[in-house]
Amino acid sequence: MVHRFARTELLIGTKGLARLRQATVAVFGLGGVGSYTAEALARSGIGRLVLIDKDVIDITNINRQIPALTSTIGEAKVDVMAKRINDINPDCEVIPKRMFFLKDTEDDIFSQPIDYVADAMDTLSAKIHLVQLCRSLHIPIASSMGAANKLDPTQFRIVDISETSVDPIARVMRRELRKVGITQGLKVVCSFETPSVTHEAIKQTLVPTDVGEGRTLTSKAANPPASLAFVPPVAGLMLASIIVRDLLDQP
């Protein structure tokens, strides 16, 4: 029978499609990586998606993020993605969580059964805590390392965290996870491309000058990451592929 996932069913079979329909996946971060992960999961037939992101769409997101359009600037990423996914597959239950992932919010997020977690966040402390939490809850997790300051999407590979190199985020992740006894067993999407040096004069035009009295810039705001339209999406699609194949028990 012809339906929206007929071509998917042709490849993975009726039982495989049913397995994806029964699965709940949480996607943490809906930026250049995570928005593509969420969309790929929706287009693969995942039955329930929990989307976690606090941000609203900014004009600088337009070069790489699925929900970012001129018409959606200022809207919450989780709301735009939820509407988009509903249009892709009305049968997919989308649970938008407009919040940062913190110890104070983890109970809300994990109040429902989750079969797999996709980590596409760019805050290192949050990434590390999420890995630890998923380990303690026995929930499979796949994590994206850095996608910024890269030019070559063919340098991305799916490896164990212990096999990463070059990538600055992976380096910190390895070090901090080692402190809590995690040295391997975490699937990651990691680029083996040496990060490019950004143009300093242009960077200064993107750094906010008025942050308010007594406030300081975040590391990301002080050092805005450079990006291209064809790099983060590849990492996001690879992240989705890990999850779908694992749910189907495929290598």
C-alpha cells in the first residue's frame, strides 16, 4: 500500500517500520546538527520525539538550521520544529520542551520512557552530564562533537569516544568523562578535520557590546562559531543514522 513511509518500509520491512513507530527519541539541541537529526528521525517514521531547546531563532541561524527562515526569526525552535514535523508526519507525537537541559529540568524531560537520546548540544557541561545521566538510566545515547569552524563534511566519522582526535569538544569530553569512569562505549559523530581559524575582524562585529550591567558574555557569545550550510547537517544526519540503525539492530 502506498503511504508516506512506503520507501522506508521497502528497505527495513513492516516489522522494522513498526519498531520505529513505537520508539521515543529525545533530541537535545535543535541547532545546525540537531534540527537535521530531528527531521531525519521524523522522516524515518519515529513515533514520538521529545525536542529540547531553549533558544529562539536568530537571523544568524539561517545559514544552517532547518527551522530558521526569515519568517520564523524570533520564534522558539522547538515550536517551529514541532509544527514542521507535524506536517511531515501527523502521526508522530512531538513533545516540545522549551528549556535548557539542567539538573533542575532533567526530571521533567525524563518523566516519560525514552528509548534513545540524541545529544546535539554545544554546552560541554550539559553534554557531559547528559552522558552520565543516560548511563545511570540505561538509556542509549549518541553524541555529536563539534561541527563549527569546519569546511569538509566528508571528514565526519562515527566512532567510539575513545577513538576521537583533533576535535576540541571531543578532547574535553574524553578528559571529563574519564574522571567519572567513562572511557568508552559512547558512539559519537566526530570530524577529523583540523578546525579553521576564523576571521577576527568579522568575529568582532558579531560579539554583543551591550550585555547589561554586572553581566558577562557566555563563551559562545564571545567566540561565535563559524559554520557553513553543508557541514552541520551532515553530522545531524549521521547522528540520526546511528539511532535508527541501533533501534533496528542493524550495524
